[in-house]
Amino acid sequence: MNLEWKIALRYLGSKRRRRGLISVIGLIAIGGVFVGVAALVIVMSVMNGLQDDLREKILTNTPHLLIQKYNSEPIAEYRAVAQELRSTPGVVGASPFIYTEGIIGHGRGRNEGAVIRGVDPGHESEVADTHEQVISGDWDLEQSPDDPYPKVVLGYLLADRLGAFPGDTLTLTTPEVASVSPLHGTIPKLQKFELAGTFKSGLFEYDSKFVYVSLVALQDYLQTGDIAYGVAARVDDVWDARDTGEDVVKRIDGPFYVTTWIELNQPLFSALKLEKKAMFVILVLIVLVAAFNIISTLTMIVMDKTKEIGILRSMGMQGNAIRRIFVYQGALIGGVGTALGCVAGLVAALLLARYRFISLPGEVYFIDTLPVSIEPLNIAVIVGSSLLISLAATIYPARQAAGMTPVDAIRYE
């Protein structure tokens, strides 16, 4: 250990009663860096986890791309479009769909708004994993000759609000096929369905509103004929979904366009990115406050050690060496605070990821637990930023100390 480091450690950790306050201030400065770095690590890990968890759940329950016609025109040739998608390199599967909004009821006075999605039971598993998320009953949308009604699968929260269980009879109605009577006004068209099962996706929006029926059953109810509103597909590379969809659109005739999972959820991901940046800026301000603590600590040390600095200068120590003493002190404060804060933040994030003891209101955040994802690059940026800010905080007090002359330093001693 060279002389500058020895002096820096002695100045920072003085044991003399008259100057014991310096050590306390040094600990406070380290604590400020510690709190700032720990908060940054925890919050950024949570924001990353929130983004990753939402993306994973969205990709699990929604197709990667949709092929539809402009002006919401129905697709009569949906089978050919689906086959063209399946034959495209990079496409895992394709399935046609119909969707509408309506009201689903069970018993007297139990009615809930719902998003009704008609899917092909034989191909829906190629584009979404909802069939693997069934928690009661089963994913069986095919109507056998012995079944009195078509079958539906609901999100578990929707089924819970309706008080419905597998095997119960539900009633579906939608304004899309309501009739108008001069005497009775609007008359809804009711259709009975049998509840086949319930699923749990982990996304509040899906679990509380989505209703799945077979494509044929919804076509019959809506009286649309043999058409689809779109064809959904899943691809190997989710980030290449748009290029894959556009390649298919070029090979089929008609006014088709592509919508990817990114565009369907763009407002949500944009809000998350903005929130992540805002939180980073706010928490960096905490580290900047800690940097002011470092400045005040080193300035007090300079004032307290004026006599010693004068003696060192009179003994021949150069200004650069004096400057390094205080830079080393700032680096020590920043390094120790950053290291402890990083370790504490990582431990807290790992505990949060393991035990998930913080719950969230699903109707607000779409998920019900607080996810965590630790990204090494973010940790490196946090550590690097903290160290740079800590070193920058040493510039003023180090220059102040280095600029002292022996005469000025010991004039009043």
C-alpha cells in the first residue's frame, strides 16, 4: 500500500476523540451511496421482471401475428390463408378465429361482460398455450352428438364471478345479432352453452373476460356463414413476426394486412419503458444526493486536516499527491457504498424472486405478483454510474486540498 492510500485511510477513519466526528460522517456518506445503489438494483430488477413477465404471459396466450383484411372484412378463404402460413418457413402453426363482445350469464342475476373468441379446436393449440392452463374441467370445445349444447372454456376469475363450474349451463348473448321489434324494442338472441373447463393464464385481463368457443359454434350463433375474421399464427422468432407476416401477405390475393404482438400491446410496453426510465432518473438522484454527502465529508476532512496538509507540503509532498489522497478517500467511500448496496440489492431481489411476498392488484397491473429479473448489464451500468459519480464528487475537495501552500496551511496553527 503506497503512502497516499495509508494517509487516506488514516484521515477517513480517525480515532482521535477531537476528530471522531469525521468517521461518523464518512459512514453516513457510505450509507447514502449504499441506499441509492440498493434501491436502483431492486427497482430496476423489478421493472425488468415486470416487462419480461408480461411479455412471456402475453406471448403464451396470444398469437405472435394476425392476418386480417382491411375494414374488418370477413375472410372466406381462411383455410387457404392458414395453409399458406403453415407452409412458410419460421411459422410454427396457424389457426382461424372469430371474436365478438357480449354478455355471459349463469342463473338469475349473474351476468358478466366478456370477450368471446371462436377458435378452431384442432389448431388453436398451435398458436396459444391456453389449453395447457386449464385448472378445472378440460379443454374440449368439440360438440359431440350427445351434447345438448356447444361447449365453452372461461377464465377462472370470470367463472368465479358467475359461480359456474364445469358441466353447468351458461347463456350467451351479444348485441351483434340482436333483433329489433316495434313492440318490444331490442330483443337479444340467447344461446346456451355448456361449461367445459376454466383456465388460469396469470393475466387479469384474460382470466376475467375471455370466453373460448369453437369456431363452428360461434359461426352458427352469429349467423356469419363459413368465414373467419382473421388467421392467427405463431413463429419461431417473435422479433421477426412482422417480416414473416408480410412475406405471407405478398403471396396471397386480397387486401390483407399484418398485426404483430408488439403492436397489439404497444401502449403497455411503451408505458413500462417510460416508467423504467423515470424510475432510473429518480433513483440516480438519490446517488447524486449521496455524492453531495461525499463532497461535504471530504471538504470537512480538508478543513480538519489543514495543519497535517501543511506539514505534508512542507516535507515536500507534491500537490498531485495531496489530490490523490482525497480522490482515494472518495473512491473508498463510493466503492464500499456501491459494493454493499449492490450486494444488498441483489440479495433483496433474489429473495423477492424466490418468495414473491409482494402481491399486486391484478386489475391494475395485469399480473398478481411482483416479478423480478436481474440483468447483468443493468447491474454493470448502476455500479459504473455510482463509481463515476463518487469519483466526480472528489474533484472540488481534492483541488481545494492540493491548492494549499505550506504557509497558508499552518499560518493559524
